[in-house]
Amino acid sequence: MGRSPPPRERHPRRDRPPWPASCAAAAVCYAEPVADSHASRPRLPTRVRSSRRWRPLFRFIAHVAPAAGTPRDLPHRSSTMKVLACDGIHDDGLALFREAGWDVEISDPIKDPAKLAQALQGVDALLVRSATQVSAEAIANAPQLKVIGRAGAGVDTIDVDAATAKGIAVMNAPDGNTLAAAEHAISLLFALARHIPRADAGMKAGEWPKAGLTGFELEGKKLGVIGLGRIGSTVARKAQGIGMDVAAYDPFLPASAAGKGSVPLKPLDELLAKADIVTLHIPRTKDTTNLLSEQNLRAMKKGAYVINAARGGLVDEEALLRLLDEGHLAGAALDTFATEPLQADSPLRGHPKLILTPHLGASTSEAQQAVSTILARQIVDFIDTGAVAGCVNLPPLTAEAAREVGPWMPLMSALGKLAARLVPAPTRLHITYAGRAESLDPRPLTRLLVASLLGSASSRVTPVNALQEAAARGLVVAETVGGDGDGFDRLLKLRVEGEQGAAREIEATLHRGPRVVRLDGVEIEFDPQAHLLLMRNEDRPGMIGLVGSHLGAAGVNIANFSLGAKGDGEALAAITVDRAVPESQLVAVRGIPGVLSIESL
């Protein structure tokens, strides 16, 4: 076809031998594995003109908010970001947003979903504590929202599933209030043991209420800790420090974890039967709601105490009152409630065996400062660098890891869009991270590629909800980490299958920017980000000149013309042009003898 010999090698090759055949690839499949794509060792295709320099890298977050297919220009934001802070967020955290160039709007708690949705217009990030309820209705009507931040640990006041479905990241700051929450639980423990609230109330009423307020010592008593996360572990450590015998039950820890720490893990029924005091430190979920049901409360030893300084709804409050009245339980201390704020006429108020505090677990100046600054840094870093920390609906990604995968993100975004054009209705996607690409964290890259692939059919597919969207649309996504890079230092291999057995294979790497180096087994090189014409033609001399003349006469400038032989008398050409080519101009090219097909990608 009149091709010149391949030019001298310009791509980075590995300076080590290919991996031995015994080196097995590690595979992760999100639904069902797809057969690995065939690949032979590459030779670079003919280059007619050198390509342009490529733009800087995409940030991960650049693909979270806008519709896929319309990424922001890079690397700076095109407009000022805006954060709405509800529920009394500490000023130190808000100052960090202002220093980063954000607009900050402050609001009292907003409990009405319609009013919250109205307040979220034009808002990029929402900060809340426990008062504002972030419902699915509010999330659905917040088109610009990218991040919801909880200044604290519990996210049960946020509809995380609705946020994930909209591609919105949900972050919390669980470490910031760990000490405050643990110390509050310990303070309630002492208050129960020594009847401190009743003694204080009696003294202030002019009494000397010494009779009837005999307490008990904590040293040697059995403390049952339900939930051995950050706060529960801190409570256990402090309780051991005052001589208590501590055991724990954690519904989120495997049985194999028992005996590995300083706090022994016990089954719930055994823990309840032996503990003198039970303290709760777990999130409220569907499975943990009313964990201390009437049945479980009755399973506790007679005369035991209950402390809930975690989340409301973990204890059946009506059953708790009955067992206190019956004398089966000696007392309880509650900092959280099923309905907050607690109703003025609640029967919990005024009960002589109950100590009540108004959700003060995280209410220390140190904790409020810490959670606000931790959350602000997380959100700003997420927007600016792609680092994912404290995110409950995205896999964690450190700033260092974000820098490592950052240069690959433009490639993944471009490959997703290219694959969508080649296979408009994909049913299977298999991604292989080969060569030294195995050192990359594949999770954000796979999510970004899937979001880009599906984005052409939806205005709200982002890395946050990409895998859920894929499952909902019947797209099977699989990834393989490891394997030979076929001579390239790092190589990404994609196999995209569609209906009726249609399949396309793309192999790509980084070399002065994103590069496709093989398409459907044909060695061909082009930038997947550029305006592209893909041509299939007879492998015969003169085709470059004929096609180039037609495009040039139409005012189309060719930036790169890459050719590869298919080996069956046909060739494949990727023609990079400076602008989109209208269909009317492609009609003339299709009329050239030897051109079998040409399409604009």
C-alpha cells in the first residue's frame, strides 16, 4: 500500500525480559470474567506527521460532577467552587475553604427536603452534622452537588445510596471526634455508677440526698462493648485502664478476628448474659436498628446497665422503659435517640433510672475543630488532587496514589469514549493492566473508564456510580492486574463486546500523552483524545496521497496519519485531524477507489 518502513523505536520498552509463563495474573471480576484479548509484540506503525503535544492530566474529580463526555478544561477550575455549611460547622474548617478560593455560605439546620434542595442550587459541596437530613429528594434536585461532607462519623442522616446513584461522593471525618465520643461514654459510665445527676439535682433543690445514692465501683466489673471500631476500641482501652474486665461483640468483624487483640470477642448472647454494663459503639444500619431489642435486653443479666452514646435507634426505647420499670435493668444512659431532638413529652424524660444528654458525644471544642478541618482538607484535596480519604462510597486513594494514577486518567477517559463509539451498546468490558501497570491502583481507573464509556448515554455517570450504572445496564465489567506488557513498560488492554457477538480490542499506553498502539490486533498509533477518522481500505499504493488530497481540498488539516496492515489485503488507518469532519466531506472520501469505509470518531 505504499507504506514506508517502520521508523526507529520511540516508545518506552521494558529493559527486562518478558514475564515467565508461570507468572499468573490476578483477576478481579465485577460480574463475570471476559476472555483475555490476544496480543502480539508491537511494531510501531508508519507516522506521516508528528502529533501535537497533549494537554495536562485530568483530575479524578473533574469527572465526578459534569456529565461524562464534557470534562472540565485542565488543570484549573473554570469557576469558583461553593460550599454550603449547615448545623454549625467550626470556623477553622470554613477558613480552609476560603483560603482555597471557595465561596462559603452558612446556614442553620435545614430539615425540609424542598428547602434544602433550593438551598443547594449552585452548590458544589454540602457540609452537615447530625441535624440536617440529606434526603434522596434533596439530592435529586441538586444538579451541581459533587460532595456531601459529614462533620463527624455517622452518615445515617444522609441517603448514601441516593448520593451514589447521582455520582456524588459522601465523606465523613470519623477520626476527629473519636476521643470526645469515647470520653463521653466513659463519663456516662461514671455518672451511672455514682448517681451523679441525681445527686447534683438534689443538692440544687436544697436537699442533702445521700441516702439512696449508694453507687458501685467500676474496677473488676465486666464491660461489654458492642462495636470495636475507633470509638469502641478507645472506650475499651480506657475502661481497661481503670481495671474493668472488657469483652466485645462486633457485627462487622469476622469470627477469625477473635483473640487477635487485647479485647476478646464474644457472641452477642454471651456478652449480654455476663456484662454488668453494655455500651454501644456501632453505626445505625438496617441490621443494627433495635439491636438491643426487648428480647436482647431481657437476655442481659439482672441489674445491668446500658449506655448508648453512638446512634439513636440502636435500643428499643419502649422496651428499655419497661425493663427499667420492672427492675430487670438497674439503669441506662442515653446520648442519642430514635427521634432527635427528643420530644418534650417523651416518657424517657424524668425517668429516675435514666441519664439523658442531648447528643453531646462529639461536642467538645477540640472535636468540632478537628472534624471541620479534617473534612475541609479532604474535600479540597478531593477536588484539587483526586485524593480520596474519608469517602464512604469510593475506595480510598491517597494523594501519593492519586499522583501515580493521575497521568493515566486522560487515557482512561479517552478510551472510554472511544470504546463507546466503537461499540455503542456494550455488554462486556474487560480491562487488563499489564506490565508495570500492575503497580497502579486500578480501582479509580476502572471506575473512570466505565463512567466515560457509559456517559454518552447518560448525563450523570461518574466514577462514584459507574459500577452501579454498569450493573443496572447489564454491562459486565472485569479487570485483570498483571501479565506481559508485550514489550511496553505499561500497557492497558481493553476488550469491549456488544450485542450479537460484536467485539473490539484496544491497547494503549502513555508516551508524550495518551496513545493507542493497537486496534483490533492491528499495530496503529494515535491519540484517542483527538478528532479522529478511522478508515478501512485496500492495502495498495497511493492511498495516503488520494485520501490526503481529498481532505486537504476540503480544508481539513491532517495532524497525524497512522497506518497498519491487517494482513488480509486490507489496511487500517487512523487519521488525526484538527477539527470534526462533517459527514458531507466523508461522502467524497468514500467514493475514492480502494476506500472500504471511513467514519468520524
